[in-house]
Amino acid sequence: MLMIKKISLLSIISFCTLVLIGCAASPPLPSEDFNSIRNSLSRYEEQTIRLGGKVTSVSITNEEITMEILSIPLSYGQPLLNAQPDGRFVAVIAKNKLSSRINLIELNGSFVTVIGQVKGRSYVDNRIGYFSTFLIEVADIFFFDFKNLALSQQLIEEKNNSLEEIRAIIEVKIAELRYLRSLLPTDN
């Protein structure tokens, strides 16, 4: 009886050790640089990548959701609110991959991180104009609350934050406007 308990305990310990080693052996997916993907698209096609930003446009069909995302560099897997936007990309996700708790109406304006495969070039025609970017087929998506992001990045303090929160929002909007201005043709 004692021998069986020792073998069982040894088996459990060995199994747990293997599981932990397996988890440690798979490093987290690195955040990719938007410009590297855009400039070397063929190198990244069919590769799994991680990017994030702010959803600026949403299109919903019966089977999928297409989002235009203003790319913002990531830190610890979260969009950096005070970072300069890099550009825009298109992300497509099957409706059945989203939790039923996600409010599709509030998706526009959300801060997200997506993990998925680059599927090639995509063309966007929106209020900014017509431009070329790339498409990601989303395998997983993470949503971030603006206030929690700002708190975690120490852009605002928990106490007395209404004025600081407004300042953080304005800084993000200014960064977006600078990026949009850079897309406009210059008059020489």
C-alpha cells in the first residue's frame, strides 16, 4: 500500500513538472512592429503576430466582424496610450469567436490587442481616403478599458482623476490627429 502511494505521488509530481517545463518552453508571442509588417508583407504572410491599437471602424456581417484598427505600439501586451500611432491595419474575426458578452455596438473606439495570421494586402476607403494596408485573420482578441489602461500606465492617478483622465484622452486624440495630418498630401 505504501509503495502504491509513493508511485502515485511520484507520478503526480513528474506530471506537474513536465507540464511546467512545457509551459516555460513556449515563450510569449512577441509584439510585432507595424512598419516592419507593412514594409515586408510577404515575409510575414501566414505568420502569427500580435498587434494592438484602437478600433476606428467596424463592419459586421452575419458571419464575421471586420475592424479597422489604428496601430499603437504595445507594452506588456497592452496598447501604449501615450505612444505615436503607426498606421492602420484591418482585422477580421469570425462572430462565433467573440464572447456573447461583447457589445458589438461599443466595439468601435475600443482599445484592443489581436493575435492572428497576416493574410496579405488589404485596401481601405474611409473618411481619411483610400490606402493600402494589411489584413490579419484574428485568432484571439483582448479588450482594454481606457481608464484601466491609463491607470496601469500611470497616465492618471486613482484619486482626483477627472482632470487627468481628460488630459490623457486629449493626448491620445492629439496623437491620432498628428497621424491623420501626416497622411494628407502636402502643398509645396
